[in-house]
Amino acid sequence: MPKPHAHVMLTMRAADEDGFGPKVRDWNRTEMVERWRERWAELANERLAELDIDSRIDHRSLEAQGIALEPQNQIGAPAHRIEDRGIEGEGIEATDRAEMHREIARGNGERIIANPDLGLDAITHQPSTFTRRDIAKFAHRHSHGIEQFNEVIGAMRNAPDLVELGKDARGEDRFTSRAMIEAEQRLHGAAKLMAERERHELNGAERQAALARAEARGLVLSGEQADALAHVTDGRDLGIVVGYAGTGKSAMLGVAREAWDAAGYEVRGRNAVRRRRGKSRRRIGHRVAHRRQHRA
């Protein structure tokens, strides 16, 4: 299966008008790499949300995500070829890495067979639902050999906490976990409370000013986009806009962001925080706009 990716190489030396200078060791710090990984995850997830793709990436380790499986090392096609051909010398390290990979997969498979909830928790950590094909792909990664592969699939398909949702738009059986259902029920309750609060309303003049600024730079919202703008800026702590990819949700939210900013809110992502004079700041609508970002 194709896995589009990129390798980025950076110099460790500072560069100015005179050319390369001394090495900057701070660029090689773990904290810096983690910051880059986190920022990449944020950008990728924003784009996935814009395209209405129900998947997210997480830069954190499995342990930090609360997934009780052992992470596997990357083998790569070159190492597979070296191991398959048995190239003397070069093949020792590749063989060792491949064997370690298999041992980790075998160990994860044993954990899932003993407690299939581990598998359900891991497979629903990004998309909230999954298909039989997703189970097979997950089992292939976290097992070794056809026998254990079948055992992992059997354990997950027969797990007491597996919930069958029915067929999706493509006719595939779709599933989730009982824990995910319970989490969404809690989210629904929290959303209901948020929808009843009104703390960051924009008035008509502020919205019209934002529309005028957008039009001045060549962005004219359609009637539906203008209605959506009025909806998300009407003051409620929760506003949801549903639409197909490419219908202008992001453009509309960009205008909303400018309107909030001009009205005295500090906008983080698409979160609104009212600016106040003095030293203190009162956060308003932080969880609200987060929902807007991921559901809009």
C-alpha cells in the first residue's frame, strides 16, 4: 500500500549573508523535535477536518496516548530486501531489527487476545468507527503469523464491548466500542450545556464590517456562507456547521475569526477569548470554538 511521506534534511549550522556559521546544538534538542512534531500534527489535522476525513494523527507516543501496546520500530523496504537476500554483513543488523519487530508484534497480539478491549481502544483512538477491513489491517500490524492474526481478529470481533453500527454509505459494516459510545454520550451532554450559554455574541454591524473587509480583498460569501457566519457568531457557546468538503466552510470561518478579533476577542486557531483591560484575561468559548474547528 502506498504511504506518501517526505524526508526533511536540515543543516545544523547557522546561515547568514557570509555563509554557514557554527553548529547550533539547540536545534537538535528533543524538545525542538517534539515541538515540530506537534505543530505538524496540528496542521495535518486541520486539513483533515477541512476535507471531512474522519481520521487524525497524533505525534505523541503510544504510552502518552494511553494505548497499552508496545510501539514497533520502522523496518523499511531496504532492510526487508537485505534480510530476504541474506546479504552477508549488512544483513545482520537488518535481521535483528526485523526479528525485534516480529517479537513486538507477537507480544502485542498476545495482549490483544488476552484483553481485546486493548485493541478496541487503540483502533478507535483516531477514527471513532471502523470496518472489518480496518480490523484486519490492525491485526496484521499487531500479530505475527497467520494463526495469531486470525486469533487477534477473532478476539476483537467477539469482544463484549464491540458495538455494531450497521452499514455505512458504501455498504460496509461499521463498528465502534462501548467506551466510544459512552464518551460521545458524555460529549453530547456537555455540548447541550454549552449550547445553552451565550457569552460571545457579535452584533449585526460587526458581522457586516467583517463581510465588507472580506469583500474588499475579493472574498464574497454566498448566501449560505453568510447564514453560517451569522449562526456561529450569534453568541452561543456551541455552533455547528455541516457541509461537504470544498463548500467554503473554512473561508466562512476565516471571516468569523476576523470578526471576533475586531470585536475584541483574542482568537487562537478558531477559539475566541475576550480581551480585557488590565492584567487578567477571562477565557470565553475556548471549548466552543474547538468544537467549531472540528465539526465545521
